Amino acid sequence: MSADGDSDRARFGLVVFGVVVLVALAWAGATTSAAYDPYNPGDDGTSELRQQVESDPAVEYTSADGYDALEPEGTVAITVPSAADEADAATAAAFVRDGGTLVVTDESPEANAFLEAVGAEARLDGEVLRDERDYYRGPTMPVATGVEDHALTADVDRLGFSHATAIEPYGATVLATTSDATYLVDGPDATPGEDATPSAYPVATVEDVGDGTVVLVGDSAFATNELLENEDNVRFLANGYAEADRVAVVSSAADEPPLAALHSAVIDRLTSVL
């Protein structure tokens, strides 16, 4: 075997290695692993929702780490608020009061303080829903089969959930309920007690707050990549921004990845020039 052949193979190997490194750096610079983040391509991210909105020419997509920079009128903000602080709640309240639509996806009772601050009446129970009849991969992934007639549920027959909780409407309009074979249990691994009685539980509500609207879904995973295409979840969310000018996925977990931020900056600059 000639020395030239060995040299060619060595150069080819270096080129392949360089390409692999560049692809890995590009991937790392354009994505994140933060839960619920619109640039997280994992099961717990919302990258598919971001791509779904970006593919709709009628609406503008934006990422946000809060609500203060959002224009309320014509904007739908989708958020998981259980980790939100008082400042987030205050700016979210102003956003809704001034005409914004807030879609809250959460099962944690910690989010009730956020809901109260925003001015919503509906509250999260906190216990886990277990449906023994209508479910996806197991009883703790219930499927809501009781869908009410509303603009938000147009062409929606079923909604899919994962470790969801029930909603106490307290005056909010119920959009969807589980089947009447559902129990509330202490945790994902718990089973109903002998005296437990199955019932249908609300899992999605909507209510007017000030000049705005609050939609509550009792599952933080509802809009994630894991569940977005499950049942009619994507249609339900699309109905929510059907009349909107802008959609924002609010995530305080992480900043926009460097390459994604650079892309956004270039697009914004070109738009301003043109």
C-alpha cells in the first residue's frame, strides 16, 4: 500500500471528523435541553409547537422569557407557570387585563398562585387523574372524551394527557372532561382506594379576565413534543390562536440558543431594512 494512499485516507478521515464536529456544534448552538423550551427537540420540549406556528403564514411566532415585552392585543401566550415568580405573575396579569390570551398548561397546584394573581377563577386540584377505560399508554395518560361545543374545540373530539390533574372551574367554562371511569389518586403509581368512586373530571377550561382570556389545561406536558400530536391536541391549540396575530411560547428556563438568536437577529434586521 502506497504512502500516498495512506495520506489520502488520513486526510479523508480528518475531513469526516471535522464535518461531524461542525454538525455537533451547530446542533448544540441551535437547541437546548430546558424543559418546555421551544428550542428543545426532546419529548419535554415544545419545538414542534414552535415549528407548527412558524409554518402558519397568518401568525407571527416569538419566544419570550416573560410577558412585559408582549403586545397584549392579538397575542396568544402559551406557558407552564408553576415556577413563575411574583414579577412574572404581575406582568402576566397586565398582559391578560389589557386583552392578551393566556394558555396555561400545568398540573401543579403551585400554579394556583399564578392563576389567582392573573385574575382567573379556575384552580388545579393537584392529584393525578387515573382513567381505567380511556387512556393512551396507561391509566395515568387519560384521554378526555367529553368535549364541549366551543370555538376552541372546533373539530376536536378527544384530547390526550399525561399525569394530568383535574380542574375546579369555579365559574370558568368547561371545555373538556375525562370519561366517567376516572379517579383522582395521590400520585402516578397510586391506585384508587376501595371506597373511591369514579367520575368525569374537567381538564380544560376557558374564562374571560379583564379584556383578555385565560385557557387552563391541567397538564404541563399537553403542548410538548411528547403529546402535541396525540389525539386532537394540536388542533385544540391551533384553534386557540386561529384569530391571533402573534403566538408566544413563554419559557423562563433558558435563553434562545445562540444560533437561533443569530437567525432571529438577521431576520429582524432584514425586515427593518426592507
